[in-house]
Amino acid sequence: MLGSPNLVGHQPAKLVGFIPLRVQIPPPARVGMKIVKLKDILDKRKISELSPTILIAKKLGLKYLVEEDGLITGPAIGLSILIDKLTKISPIRTMLDLCSGSGALCKIAKKNGVQKIVCVDKNVKAIKRNIGRVRGVEIVKADVLNYKIKEFFDLIVLDAPREVLAKLVNKFEYFVSNSNIFVTWHGSLGEFEWNEKIREKLRKVSKVLYSFSIYGEEISACSSTKNGMKWLKKLYKWW
Ligand SMILES: C[S@@+](CC[C@H](N)C(=O)[O-])C[C@H]1O[C@@H](n2cnc3c(N)ncnc32)[C@H](O)[C@@H]1O
């Protein structure tokens, strides 16, 4: 078992494995946003090819990751596992991938049969190269802070940088009301106050909230619809 979900408010999340928060590959001192080749990351930076982000990227056939202000971001292991499991065991047909980055979550969902995926990021170069034109996948270059959702989705997943997430807290209700399930990555295990603040907000805007602690990542999933609650319960049972 990789991690343990728990009904937040009833018991604390359990830690079963720990790996540092996100991939934080030592930067050359550069500011701005660009994409970097996976191959160059391995050749030029001090990173093991066994790091989780690199392993996931390779497994999914991603060739590029996003670099912002010198920091390389890519798929987080916990969120990747959760989205993989959720889209495998539930009849999720549509997904909105907010802050889609490299497109890893989109690739995972697509592989598991999700038919329509909308990916939103302010930098879409990496995802365009990694995924390109694929039937059922729409790539939108936009700022998530003012992105208008155009339809109801089975699943909305948000994987925003911390400072952006802080500004999106007031939009949680909007995300929950436009989906069967809303999932957000929100921090590392040790950040008790911050994680609790996020959960408290999610609890207020949804009917059911599950919080997952997977390899040190704190991820929450919530719902207010009959289907969403049913699918989350199934995920919880599986876990
Ligand atoms: C943690 S990474 C997401 C990783 C992604 N899930 C993956 O699998 O590669 C955060 C992403 O948020 C994007 N981002 C940051 N600020 C944003 C904003 N205001 N609007 C849209 N995207 C933003 C960055 O470009 C980056 O791709």
C-alpha cells in the first residue's frame, strides 16, 4: 500500500513513505519560464535518473519538462498515482487538467480511457511537444487565475505552484460546482497548518472530502455530486 486516505476531520493522515516534496532540480540562476529536454536535465544537472519525476516522465514518454524561475517542475509521484488509480477504477469520461505542465496527468488519464481532456497552463510548449495533437485533448494557454470553465467535468485536477494555489482558494467552490470530483495537490506532509487550511476550505464547499498522504505529498479530493461521492468511496475502498 502506498499511502492512506482518510476522511479528514476524523483522523490524521498516515505517513507510509517519504520522499522530498516535488522535484526541485538545482537551477542555473535564470529567471522566466521555458521548457527543457529531459535528456538535457539528465546530462547537465545533478539529478539521478531514478528520481520519481524522471521515472514517471520516461514511463509516459515525455520528452520535455517546464522550467520556471530556474526550477524544473514535472509530475509529482503522489498525484500521478492518485489520478492513475481514480481514472482506472471510475467511469470518468472528462477531465480538466489545471496547471497541466508537462501533460503527465493528461497522458495517464488518456491511457485509462478518459475521452475528453482539457489542459490549461500559462506555458503550453512542453505539453504541446509531449502530447501534440491528439483526439480528445484540447490544450489551452491561459492563466488559471482567471480561466473560465466552459462545461461540467467528471474530474477537475489542480496542480498549481504554492503561490498560485494560495490565490485560488476562493475558487475552490467554483471548481467543486463544475465537477463530479475536484482534486488538488496542496503541500508536503509537515505543513500542518497550511494543509489544514486548504482542507477546511474544501470541507466548506463540498459534501465529502478525502485527504491522501502519498509519499509525503498532501492531496485532497472532494465532491458534492452523487456520482463523485460514489467514485471517491470506491477509490477509498480500493486504497
Ligand atoms: C507543479 S507544475 C504542474 C506539473 C504537472 N502536473 C505535470 O505533470 O507536469 C505547475 C504548473 O503550473 C503552471 N502555472 C504556474 N502559474 C500558472 C498560472 N497562473 N496559470 C496557469 N498555469 C500556471 C506552470 O507553468 C507549471 O507548468
